[in-house]
Amino acid sequence: MSAITKTYFDTKVLALIAVAIVINIVGGQFNDLLRLPIFLDSIGTILVAVLAGPIAGAITGIFTNVIIGLIFAPVAAAFAPVALVIGLVAGLLARAGWFRTIWQTVISGVVIAAALTVVAVPIRIYIFGGVTGSGADFFVAYFSSVGQTLVSSVAFTVFGSNVADKVLSALLVWGLVRQLPERLTAGYDYLKFSKAAA
Amino acid sequence: MLNSSIYCPGESSLHRANPLTKSTGLFTVVVTSFLLPPPALWVVSAIILLIGLACGVGGSVIWRYVLLSLPFTLAVFVFHGAILPRSDMQPVLGWLHYSLTGLEHASLVGGRISLILASSLLFVSTTAPATLLRALDAARWPPGLSFLLASPLLLLDQFTGRARAISDAQQTRGLSVDGSPWRRLQALRMLLVPLLTSALADAQERSHVLTARGFRALPYRTVIDPPADTRFQRFLRWSLAVFMAMETAFMVLR
Amino acid sequence: MIEVIDLHVGFASSDVLKGVSLRVAQGERLAILGGNGSGKSTLAGWLAGWFSGGTHRLTAGGCLWNGKPWDDYTLVERAATVQLVGQFPAQHISGRAFTVAEEIAFGPENLGLPHEEIVTRRDETLAACHLEHLAGRDPFTLSGGEQQRLVIASALALRPKLMILDEPFSNLDPEARSHTLSVLNALPADVSVIIMDTNPDTVLGWANRLFVLHEGKISEFGNIRATLFDPTVIATIGLPAVTRCFLEIERGSGSAENLSRDNLPLTFVEAAAILRRSRSA
């Protein structure tokens, strides 16, 4: 193709990232309806990671938080590195073929939750003093009062509140990409790594 | 809920300033907040809220500031002042203890968040997203960047409506949103799959349209009405950038 | 101009287009009729050079603009040459512009055109597509018909030499349909226009040439009448509504004129003329 500019991202991936960001923001709406104890705010990020790789996933994460910061709650922007890690790790796992079977996907969800904890804990402690002003603070308070250090109290809370969400999100994406028609997935390079071996 | 955009239209000098100048200012405040002592953090927060009042966006900024910072500030003072075990814990009454160093730390962390929050709110309430994007394009940032900021903002209402339509349609067809957690998980799948599928179809079609309209065919684009910029603002941005670099160097070397 | 030579295209499993050949000269107004699943959208996409990147598999043949395939042109050249307006206007809004005016300027801005040129094009197309009163609105809040005109305007602002419209009338109410038709009638004479549609009613009286796409193959039967009255075409597409209605009336009354496929009315204007003549006779 004789395009003048060589860009890292195909416009197709860029358009995908844009709708994925919206899915991340809108996903919580279904949660209000179903009252499940999960966030559903990174399904779009994981979907992009599986379809288009770690860098695209990371960008989806960063921009989701920047946009939430721009229109709803500026504090969300401080957690952009956490969203970045979710996309990055999900993309690397997809590249390694860990979105092929249901059990691999469950493990991928746990690994994503563990990786995001590593990034979220320093941000929570250094910038926010370990609290957020939400219900999760009661867990941090409980763990600290029974003798845990601040770091481990926050880490337990972050991992505990994220693991179910990330496993479910990963499973939803896994179920979706298996049933998508060819027409919708044509041109996404990373999908081949998640196709179950026939 | 904070479900409406924060931007408030207006004619103040802050509204008219170039978005790049304002964002450089915001970054400077964020970096500086890591150097200021607690009393200064709270004083500067108050000053920023007053600037908001002077620019005619005070009501909305202060309301959101209180709503977003109050729960956090309370939590941080209670947690560090009275719960997290510290060596200088003093008894107050019965089982209730307090720690002076804990309260000081809470004031530092709370003050920093308060300042960052107040200045971010002031920035977004005086900057229309469309103007910010034109400023980025005019400064020849990659067109993909402004697209990733603009597109989700524009598509949000459409997708919120679509999500609602899907949930209405599925519930009319007998989808139950109550019941055991397992059933509700099944319901979640029934709701999310149509939404994600339609999103993928949109992305596929839109990428063709964007390419056909010459999007990213060149590394820059013409902007027909770029936000006003002045020599003074350019000077200010460079000065702030140098100042931030000095602050960062100081923090690292300290 | 554009030339399609024995185009075979498909997805992995089956071919959608099975040997389509077509030649369109400058300024021609072409209608391609076909039922659902006949391959109209696929053909439209190939004509516009959208699918050359690998979404669809090309088995044989190709599509040439002035003798060269689309891949030989830069994206800037392609944008200024061919524009495709799709079936669902909301999907064809860029998602990058906060107002109707910005949406129209989006394409010309991408091509790095001079400031005054963009403003002129924006204002001209706003007027040509009857969108001036909506210039400041958010594109996603417009009605379907308004979005349709906006997509056409955004395409026109790039001053293409070939415009392709895929079922431009299918999702519109009658009023929006006549608005769109008036925009199409006012398109510059040197622009070639191809409309894909499922029924002949809206394009008759507009098109110079009529093609029928059926099961991935395209046919033209000499002139418009020959095409419309071909038995296989009547079986798949059906007669125009006016003609059908006229035949229904004729069967009951018997007319002064001898009606055959050479003079049966296709449009309201023709039907009205015949009725007037038979009344005065």
C-alpha cells in the first residue's frame, strides 16, 4: 500500500479502541441493573488486548481513565497506570495463547488481577494514603487493625475486589470472540493467538 | 450522580485561554503539590476554588469538589488519625485513640488530593473538549490522539441509549435480572454480547469511513478555527515547563 | 473512469461476487438494483476501494480507476476521488466532530487543504445539502434523514469524482427521501454517481443506466425499459409501483392507448401524461 505515512496503528484498531473505551464506561450500567459485586469497567480493554495486542490494550486502558477524568471524576486519571497494566498484561497473555481454553482464561483473569494489584498499591498508598473514600476502605481498615501492614492491607483489598471482576471479564471476552462472525473480526491480527487449536 | 459533563460555557479569561496553556498550568499544579506543606495545599485549594467563582464556574466546581473530596478527606483523616496503628497513639476516650503524626500525614495526603481535584475541576469546567482537540491538532499532535479523546465522548450517549434498549428488549423477551448470582451472570452475558457485537460492527464500518475521508492520510491536519494563542501564552507554557523540570529534578535529588 | 473487470470476491467459505464487469464514464448516473444478499454492499465497497486491504478475499478480476487499481493511489488521492455513503448513516459519521459544520470540514482538514478552501467547501456543501440550520448541532443527535444528508455532505466536501450510495433511501421516511433525492439531483454534472437499491421506484427518472445484480452476477439489458421488463428481473425485483398500479387499473377499464412495454408508464409524470391523454380522447 502506498500510504504516505506509516503509522503504528491501523485506523481499524483506532476505531476499535474508541468503541472499547465507551464499552468500559457503559459496562457499569448493566451492573447497576444486575447488582453483581463487580466493576465491569475493563471488558473493552481486555477485548482490545485479545483482538489487537498489548499496546492497543494498554492505550485503551489509559484513555478510558483519562476520559472518565475529563467528564466525571478527575481522580480516575490517577489510576490510568492501573488500567494500562490490565490491557498490557491481557494482551501479553493473549499473545502467549492463554485465552484459548476456558481454564486458561480463568487463570489469565487471576494473573491480570495480580498484575494490577502490583501497580495499584503504590498509587493508593503514596498518592491516596491507602484509602479511597469508598466502601473498600472498611476492608483496608479491618486488615490494618488486625495487625497487617498498610501495604498488605491495601494489596489484599485491591486483589480481593478485582479478582472476580477480572476473571468474569476475561471469560466474557473469551466467550464473545469464539462466536464472532468472520465479518466482524477480519483484520485483527492478534485473534489468531486465541483461537482454540482444532 | 455526576452523569453530566463538567464543562460550563463562559466568557472569562480562563475560558478564552488556550487549552494547552491551561493544561500546562494544571500539570504544574499537580507537580508542585508534591512539594508543598499541608497548610499551603489547603490554602492553594481554596484560592483555586475562588478563581473558579471569579470565572463564573464556581457553583459547579465547588459542588463537585465537595461531592468528590469529602468522602475521601473524611476517610483519610479517620484512617490515619485513629485506625492505622502508629507509635504516638494517644487515648482519647475508651477504645478511641488518635495519632498526631497520623493526622499530619492525613492533612498532607488529603490536601494534595484536594488541590489536584480543585485544579482539575477548574480546568475541565472551563475547557470545552472540542476546543482542547482543536488546540492539539493545531499544535500538530498526531491526529490519532485527538480522535481517541473525541470519539468516546461523542459515542457515549449513543451507547448508553443502546445499552438501555438492549436491556429493555431482553427483559421484554423474558430475561430475568433477579434470581441467583449465577442466573444474573447469565443475564449479564445476554446483555453484553449484543452490545459488544454492535460495537465491533460500528468500529469496522467507521474505520473504512475514516480512511475514506483521508483521516491520518497525512501526519497533520489543517484546523480551520484554531483556539487563539498569544506570544505571552507560549512564553508562559515554556516557563512552566522549565519550572516543572526544576521541581522534578529537586524531588529526585533531594 | 472506473472499470470493474470480472470481479470475483468472497469470504473464506463462499464467493459473494461471481464475475462482475462494469464500466462507468464521467458524469453517468447509474442505478444497480438487487435484492438483499445479492452482493450490492460488497460491490459498493470494492468500487470505493474499501476492501482492498484484506477484509474480503479477491479470487479473480479487479477494479481500476483510470487504468490503475486503488492500491496504486495514495489515501489522499483516493479520498479526493471516490466517496461511499453507506446504508446506516450513524455508522458513517466520523465520531471526531462535535458539530455538523466540523463533521463536513473533517475530510478537507485531513487533506491539509488551505484554510479558505476548507471554509468555502464547508459552507457550499452545508447549503447544497440543506443543513445550514443544523450547522451547530451534535451529529449524533440528528434524525436519520438529517444524518443521511450530513454523510452525503461530508463526502461531497472532498469533491469526489465518483459517488457511490448504498441503499440511500431504505431507512428514510417519505419526506426525508424526497429531501435526499433533491440533493442527489443537484449533484455536479461531472460527478459519476452510482446508487445501489432494492427497488426501482426512487431511482427511476434519475438514472441514465440501470443494472441488475442477482446472485453475485450483474446484467444490463440494453436500456432501462428492457431491463425492467425482463422476465427474470420482474421475478426478482418486481415492477415499479407506478407501473404495477397502472396495469391493475388498465385490467379493469381498458384504455384508449395500446400499452406495451415500450410505453407503459414507469414514473408518476409518465402515468399522468397518459391519463390526461386518455381523458381528453
